[in-house]
Amino acid sequence: MSKKPKKTKEEKTAEEYFPVDKDNLKRTTEKTELPPKPKEEILKGSIEKGYKKPKTEIFEKTGFEDSKKNKNFAKKSKKKNSFPKRKKTKTEKFSPEKISLKSDGYELIITEKPQAALKIATALGKSTQKNFNKIPYYEVQRENKKIIVGCAVGHLFTLKQNSSGSEIPTFDISWIPNYLAKKGDFTKKYYDTLLKLAKNAGSITVATDYDVEGEVIGLNVVRFICNQKDANRMKFSTLTNEELNKSYENKSQKIDWGQAIAGETRHYLDWFYGINFSRALMNAIKTTGKFRIMSIGRVQGPALELIVKKEREIKKFKPEKFWQVFITIKDNKNKLELKYIKDLFDKRELEKFKDIVGKIALAKTEKTEQILPPNPPFNLTNLQTEAYKLYGITPSKTLQIAQSLYLAGLISYPRTSSQKLPEQIDYKSILKKLAKEYNVEKLITKTKPLEGKKTDPAHPSIYPTGNHQIISGQEEKIYNLIVRRFLALFCDDAIIDNKKITAKTGDLIFSTRGSSIRKKAWMEIYPTKLKENEIPNMNGEVKIIDSRTEEKETQPPRRYSQASIITELEKRNLGTKATRASILETLYDRGYIKEQSIEATPLGISLISTLEKYSPIIIDEKLTRNFEDEMEKITEAKKDFEEKEKKVIEKAKQTIIEISRDFEKNENKIGQELLQANIELREQEKEANILTDCPICKRGKLAITYSRKTRKNFIACNAYPECKTTFSLPPNGLIKKTDKICEKCGFPLMISLRKGKKPWIFCFNPNCETNKKRLEEYREKQNTNFKN
């Protein structure tokens, strides 16, 4: 008999969607433990399938756990922090190799990403790919000159505490290679490749992304791998051949020290704040005999406070009833409904409208012309906001897609604050090419684009390069949005005709508004949600032929969306254009916030309330903004960079020392409050994942549950162990409950969301008629494969 063929991915997926083996199943009985919320899409009641429990490292593990071992130490120890102290050990020492540049050596160009290395090598001359330890680099011949292009693959270095231990505060840190901080890290091969290439180099040129983070990456490679004090610097905003050649020919003879030291300062501050205050929070919880990974950061705290403040406004909001009165008027030709110009909060005022039908009113039409210019060029925040508004693409995903489009040479560098399009980018050539491609040449009327107010010293606004490549899905949506925004900048303003019609009878005034687009201009190119509402002209005497009243309630403030909170952070100068989306992700991952319409969880609310009570300076946005301003000054400085860095760091250290002292005084109270918030959060999560009554025991509830043993989610009765009813769920996707019921069996319907696939609504009952055909087809396929 032939060997049974290996199962395909699809077959394994289908096979896993069968009832769980109840005898072998081991699961948590105290609570339903869910994996962290997905970063790209936070959905109500959603579960990330295929989740693997992360290693127990700071800022990686989530979950709230009891520890018998910890409880024992709490009883034995008289110390406030009742956990054993590990013996201090020094971090593996790192010393850069002594390297001297060779007089006859080649030029070594250092890029940030592999794709950029290939683009630069191809642009600069005849290139040949070579490999070292399976890591590619490129040898380029340019006018009898040898150039080597190597890649740093992002941050090769990280800040690390020089000795183990969890003292608060601690400031004893230094830069070390990632592979020393995290054993087996993939960056080791890239580090070794650059080190090998540096040993025979005659000069060093940094060609990482031209921003703060790119400058830090370049600086660390220059000083810690190449053992040099400075290097040449290529500055570019697109990865097009023309700009890369121009950047190479006009490279500066030193790195951008303002950006480099400002970036390094930011790394120091983020480490000092993040590690010290996160440890303080976790130590506070430890005093209760419990443990949970928590974090708070320099920007994370103020950002969470904004969301919590909004949540408090919503919770204390008390709806108030009010009434709106509408009348219908008629002239010889038309009928039109108008609304009384005031909302009525006293029901007794409705008496004024009791006998209004049949009366004569005097109508008047007012017309105004509105000139609507195109929106300014995209910077990163604008792009993230528009992508979320039009397509529901999250800010972090938008940044990821934009970065991919940049590396493909299709758009300019996306991490920019600018709304300017300088003539040096040759936008005329790009415009001519894209206007023809998008068939909008007749709409292009301007030779210079409209610009916004915001600037960025490093890069222009986001614009298309004019290069072409076949793309699809969300990448295509983001790219088309950028192209259409660019094209619209060269179009005429749109013209909107607005109308306001009022009708007056006695002292009562009613009105309505309408609008129509007279000239679309740029609106024919760029997507807009402006709705036309054409209404007839009405003047003179009209008859009131009908009236009606609507009872309504005032609504609470709207919650932040993922786009609006990022816009708010930008307004307040909190975080950077590159970090705001990741800060938001962290708040989701920690369980401080949930849902797409951002809601603060009990844990998030409690954390802010506790810090407000015992250590308000941690979440003081003024302090964070002051540090941002100081780092901005370093970026713009011309000299004395390191002195300015030292001044900012010393100020931060003193602040952290003072906060730590206050925090320690109230450690136990803080721990108790956070413990209670954790319990509330768990109960809320359990409640959110309850589906329906258990059809077997009739006593328990079926709920989405997580198995620590299998690291998978499934549906089980919460009356376990008395009832062991379980149902499996499809792997490899996001699963969430719907508000629909299966028409065949009455079970709640679930929805599975997988990248690149259509949403699948399914019944999890394996005996349901809707599943029989699918299971029969699977078994038949299995038998056929086995026979063959």
C-alpha cells in the first residue's frame, strides 16, 4: 500500500475543525484566558487563532496569573517587595572591533533595509549580488570605482541594562548588539556581514532612511561596527534611480548629528521611563501576591489619559430629552419640509405649534457660493486619517503599506510631517505621466500644486514617483489614494451652490438647507463623501400643509477612533509621526483599551485613576511635551549636540528619581487598586465571550475559551468540570461572535476573518445541516488521497 500523502494546509485546517477530544482536554477552570488583541484589527469578542504564548520577557507576556511560589515568599518575607532577588549578573560585555579604513579600500554604503540596498546598488552602476552567511550584499562598479552596498536590516543595536536586577530607578544602560540582548536573534548574520565588509572599506556612507530613527541606525553601525567617528551621508526621499544618483553625487561628508543625537536621546528617555515605571507598576501588583505584566511609557501614559478622560465624560453623561418640530410647506409647484430653528427642551413649548397646520408663512430663499479647494498634500497623519475614514485601514497598517510602497519605489518617504511639494522633485514630469495614466488630463489646470502649512526639514509631503508596478488589495487602495490626492492638487477649486430656505409665521421660524455641486473639478479625481441635497427655490407666501414632532435624546461625546486619537496626539505634540500608531497598538496589547471605537477598559481607567491619585506627573502631557521640544531643539542645533543630550537626560533622571520615591510610598495601595481592576477586566472579558445556554447540561453557558495546553481557542460550557461540552473553532484567523442565529439548528453564528479571504459566517455545531456537506466533502477527499 502506498504511503499516506502529506496533508495540505487546507486539509489540516479542515481537519482541525472537528469536535474537541473531551477526555484529553485540559483547560483553565478559574477564568477564560484570551490571547492579546490582534494589532491590525481590534474586533469585539475577536480571538486570534494560531496564537502562541509568548516567552516571559518584559513587555511581551500578557495575562494575570496567581503564583503559589510567590504567595509563599509573600508570607515569609518581611520586605515590601516580597519576591526573591536574583543574583546580579553582568550583561555580556560588548566592545567594538578596532577597524581602520584602508587607503585603497572600497566605499561601503550602509542601508536600512534589504530592498533599499538592492535599489541603491542597481541605481548607482553595474551591480553583482554576493552573499556572506546567506546574507546578500552588492558589489557595484561606478566609473572605475568599487562600491559595496550592505544592509543593516533596521536596528542592529538596542539599549540594555548593564547588570541584571529590577532596582528602581535604574539608569545603568548601554548600546549592545541585538544578538547579545536576545540569543539567536536573526540580526547576528547581518551584523557579521557588515563587520566583514567594514574591515576592507576605505570610506563609509550612511544611506539609511533620512529621519531620526534612520540616523540612529546609521550612527550605531558607524561607531560600533565600523569603529569610525563620522561618515558620509546620502539624503533622499524616493528610491528612484534619478534621485539616488543625485543623492550619491551630492552626499554630505558627515551624518546629520542633530537627528542622530535627538534620536539617541529619545531612546534613552523611552527606556528610562518605560522600564522604571513599568517595573514600579508590576512591583506594586506583586505586593498582593499576584503578577501581571504591565507597562506605562513617556507618551503611552498621556495618550491613555486622553482616552480615559473621554470615557469618563461618556460615563457621567446623562441623556436629556428634547423635541424637534417639522412643518411641510407648499407653493404652486413644490412641497418642502423645514425644521424649527431651535430644539425644545421643555415639552410645554410644543403648545405653540398646536394649530400651525393651515397657516400661511412667508418663505425666503438665500443662495451662497462656496469655493472648495483641494485638500493639501498628504503627510503621514493625514494619510492615516483618510485611509481609516475611507477604507477602515488602521493607522499602523497604513504606515506598513506606505513603507512597502516606498521601498518598491512607488511613493516618496512616508514618515513626514510636511504638506509641501518643492519644485526640485520634478512634479511636472510625474504629473504628466500620471494624468495620462489616470485619464484626467482635461482636469489638470495648474502648473503649481496647492500646498499646506506644515513643513518637515527632512522630507517633502508624500507623493507618487510615477513609477509603475502591479499591486492589489489594500496596497492598491493606499497607492491610488496618494496618486489621486497628488493629481487633485493641480485642479481647479470645486464650486458648491448652497441654499438656505426659511419660512416665518408669526414669531416661529423654520429652515432647511440644500446644496449642489456646480463644478466638480478636483472632486472628479479624489474620493469625497460630500452629498448633494437639491431643494427647490421658494419665495413669498406658502401654505403649511402638515407638521410633525420628533422626540430625541442628547448623545454622549463620541469616542476616539484609531485615526482621531492619532490626530489628537499630533495636535498636542505627543510622540512622533512614526511612533504614534505603535503607541496605540501597545495600549490595545496591554488590555488598557478595546474596540475600534476606542473604549478604555476597567484596567486602563484604574491605571490612570491610580496614577492621578499617587503619581500624576507620570501622565502629565506637559512634561512629555517639554521633552519633545528639547529633542526638537537638538535636531535643529548646529553644535554642542552631546552637551544638549546630557542636559535633557539629567533632567529626566531627576524627574524619575522623584517619581519613584513617591511611588514607593504608596506601592501597596497602588497594587490593590490595580488588582481589583484586573479582576473587573477578567469578568468583563468572560461576559463578552458568552454565546448561549449550553444545549447539553441546560445549566451552564457556552463561551469562547482558551486552552493553555493546546494554545488554541474553542467553545466550551462554563459549568466545567460538571459539564464537558466542547466545540472546536476554525484555526488560522480571527473569530468573533455575531448577533445572528443559525436558521437550521438555532446555534449562534460566528464569523471568521482571514487576511486576503472573504469573511466566513459559520455555525460551530458539527451536527448542523450547514456543516454536513462540508464534512462529507472533506472525508471523501481524505479517502481519495489515501487510496492514491
